[in-house]
Amino acid sequence: MTDAKTLGQAFDALLQPEKFRDYGPNGLQVEGDRDIRLLVSGVTASRALIEAAIEAHADAILVHHGLFWRGQDGRVTGWMRERLRLLLTHGIHLFAYHLPLDAHPELGNNAQLGRVLDLRADARFGEQDLGFVGAGAQTWSKPQALADHVAKQLGRHVTCVGDAARPVRRVAWCTGGAQGYFESAIAAGADAFITGEISEPQAHLARETGVAFLACGHHASERYGAPAVGERVANDLGLTHRFIEIDNPA
């Protein structure tokens, strides 16, 4: 058993949020009113996750996508009111870490996606060094072969655009909505770039440069960091940890 201050200090020591320029507050976002025995982790602080955590008798929740973002409407109405009502009524603490949870070299979303896909990073790239680049345990004769591998490991369809015949030896990846990192991935020498989403300009850039762009889903690419961090910190503090997966087609 521990308290919210001790749990927050453990998260901060591991993830070092002070090093990042982020889009919202990292750390404790909603303060509950109980000691913590069971920590639940998930990707997004959705109502479905909060309700599942309540059902599991959780005392605290750790997520990658929290409730509060820079520039959002600050009024507590509608869906925001309902999420906050559930957390406050049941006294559950909510912790959220965005870019720090992407970037951790061992437990973060990018590191864990590399583990799942059997990719070994040897360099970082992009703004705040969030992107990873390296090689796989194998090379792929064409981008579609890599896309098939990613689809099999993640259990979902992968959009693949680029030179269909170009062998893939070096792979860059950055989870979530990192399509804006594509040019940096190309500059880093990648033959293929894996992220969650693709926007209209990246399809043209992939065709024109020959570097493959693979979009495997925002949620699908970011469902590994929070449970890895949650499990590590729970073990360190003697807590019980449970990851709750909320299905999301995005």
C-alpha cells in the first residue's frame, strides 16, 4: 500500500517529465481520496476505462492520454463532467504521462513497440529525440512484408505506402500521431517508417521518396508503454497492477 504522493514521485523519477515540452500536464491530474493498493493502467482516460477500473476496485489509474490538453475548452460539462464525476465519486487517483511515456528508453511506448516488433534501436531522431531508428532481427525484401509482420504482431490492418520493391533494412518508428516525423525519419536513413496514423501529405512523400510509410493505428501502437511502466512501479512499491485494454479501432 502507498499514497498518491509516493506513487507520483516514483513515476516522476522513472519518466522525468521535467525534460519534455508537452501538450498537457504530466503527473497527477485528478486527486482521489484513498491509499493505493491496486494500480490500473490503460491507454486513454476514457469513460470506459474509468468504469472498468471502478469495477476492478482500482485505487489509481495510469494512462498515456489524460484528461487535460493545452488549448482545450476548460469547461466541465458533458463527457468531461462524467469522467470527472466517476473519478471523484469513487476517490480514484488519475496519473497521466504523455511524451515522457513515449520516450523512456526501456519501458516507453517506442521502446516497447520495438520489443513487440523485434526491432533494435541504435539511434534516436525527431523533435525531443522521440523517434527510434534501427534494424530488425531480419530484413524484409519489400515494405509489404514488413507491413504483414507488423499486422501479425499487433493484430490489426496496416496501411503501407511507398516503393513496393524497395528492400527494408533500416526501420524508423514513433508511436501514435507522429506522421509529422516522417521527413526526419527519411533524413535518419530509414527505408520504412512506422507510426500510428497517416495524413494526406505523407502518402505523396512516401511515393516520391520511395521510403515506405506504415500506419498501424494510434491506439494499437501505444498500448504497451503504460502497462510496462505500471508493472515496474507497482513491483517497486509492492502494489498490485492490472492493465485494462479498451478496444479502439483508431
